[in-house]
Amino acid sequence: MSTTDEWSSNSNDAIHIQLVKPNGEVDFEFHPANTYSIFGDAETIYGYKGLNVTIKFLMPWMKPSLTITSNETIPSTSGVTPTDISSILKEYIPFTNTDGEATASSDTLSFLPKEPLCSYVKNEKTFKIFKTSVTAAEKLMQNLQVFPLFFIDGGSFIDLEDPQWFVYFVFEVQDEQLYLRGYSTVYHYYVWKKDDSSALRARISQFIILPPFQHQGHGSKLYKTIVGDFMGDKNIVDFAVEDSSESFDALRDRCDFTRIAESGLFDREEFRAPLSTQWISLHRLPYKLNKRQFSRCCELALLSKLNNQLASERKAYRLTVKERIFRQNIDVLLQLEKPERLEKLQEAYKNQLDEYKRILAEGFPIPQAEKGDMPPAKRLKTSS
């Protein structure tokens, strides 16, 4: 083993994140998923043996403090300068101190609205989801800025002073205190519409459920709550997601698909391939989904109903998916010669079909519309 390897530590393993209650009790401890944004692509800290970097976040304000211990530090005679861990982390985290505990505070999160968007119970524990502007939550958000670097591939800071940013917090309620379990940031863009100067497009940017609370349904609950808020805002015309991961895409597909299916759209007589661009453009509007996501949900539903014995149905489905793929990649595809263009289109179609089959094989639900449901698209005016 080389000297460098002997004194090297993986930064993901060395860093311990602790959520600490106001009384000093450690609530949960976990490691970051990524640290390359902070310690480089190799995610390596040099110059220590038995390294332990503990970052404590004192709830409810998530005030951070830093403690660094090691069994040995590389001798100065080695010619290797140890990584200055404290100085590096200070660039990303506003520590209250760097040699022990954060200063305790009994302050409540006074910036939150009086009522949450929703409350729910899981495993006999109560959770609440609140929405507020990022500017109102700036004090808390400053302490959370590092979490996207730790848990989102390609994550980055956001502008905490931009009034177009909003945040949705998931808190667990314990002894009348609110303890953070996850959050999502959303940006509002103005959209030009001839008859509506207040029209907005929402973009879900960061979406984090902290590791101890993942795979418990909190992500789906948060996403559904955010979408419900969008649906209730007459100014928001549609929404998108920024650079989503595969795991988030799976969550989003399931939630959006179920929402459309429960409306009865997939049970309509006219819901069959091929679906025209006009049909997609019209029927996506009441769900406030962009064309790509709405088309994706429709293609999943069509595949689940597909009669593979009928060549005409298989062809109609293939044309629907290929047309959508072509539209989304038209600039690139038109630069290719026709034979290569057709080959690339067929390859993309096959990859998409394989993904859909995998999703359906995992038991993707096909909910039926409730009796008496009014399919939302019937309430649309074609002029809109």
C-alpha cells in the first residue's frame, strides 16, 4: 500500500450527519451519498487515519456544528499536506462553531404558516407538510444548502433571495416540535399567454427525503401535496421537473399515472392509439402536466391495454411512441441520413418499450375511475 493510500479516507464514509434534538439527543445518523462537489471527483480526504467528521444539525433550525477527530495525522516530514477539512466545509456550511456542539435554541419555526398543506400519519407518527417562500425560510434554508450537494447528483445551491423560489417542508411532529424529514424547492416562471399575464410555469428543482425516512411513502406524499397545490393555483398552467433521477422518475410516473387513471381518461372510448398531437395538447391541460410527461403516462396506459395479437394495434402504438420521440429529438434526428435516422428512432423506441415493460412488470397500478367521476378534459373549452 502506498503512503497516499494509507492516509486516504473516503469522504462519504468519513462524514457522519447527525440530526440532533434540542435536548442534545441524537435523533438519527447517516452518511452523505455524494461529496464530489466538495472534496473532488475521487471523494477522498488525505492525511488522516481513523478519520471521523461529524456534522450535527440541531433541530428545528438545523443549526450546523462540526467535530473532526482522527487517530493520526500524517507527519509534516512526509511532504504531504493534510486536507483542510474545516476550511473546505466552511465554504458550504454556515457552522455555528467548528469544535463541538451547536448553540441550543428553543425558537420555533415562526416563519411557517399557521396551517400545513396536509397532515398524515405513518407508523403511528404524525407528519405535516408546509409551504412557504424561500425568502421567508431563508434562515433555515441557509443551513440546508449543503443537502442537495450531499444527496442529489449534480445538486447545487439556489438563490435564497429570489422571491420566485418556494419550498415545501416535511416535518415529523414530536412533543409539539417540528423535526425536518425532507423538503422540495420549486421555482415559478412567468409564461407568456395572450389572455393571461399572470400565467406561471412551476419547476420542481430539489427533492430530498433524508435517508432514514426513505422508502416509507414520504416522497409520494410530498409529491402529491406539491401537485395538489399546483392544481389549486389558477395561475400555474403546468409544471416540470429539473434533471430528475431514475428513482424520482419512477415515483413521479406512478403518481401522475394514477392521477390520470382515476379521472377516467384511460377508460374513454377515444383513448386508443395513435394519439394525435392535438389530442395530447388538449387533454394534458387539466392535469397541468407538460407534453412529455403526459404522453409518457398515456403510452404506459396504452401498452397495458395493448392486444399483441392484433398487428394493427401494435403498429398504431409503435407510431404513437415513435412520433413523440421524433418530436422531442427532431433537431438531432434531422441532421442524420434517413437510414441512420430510422435506425436511431427504432433503437430509441425499443429502449422506451423495454422501460415501459419493466415498469408494468413491477405491478404498476391501473386504477379505475370512481363512479360518478367527471373526466376533467370534458370541462375544457377548446379555445383555451
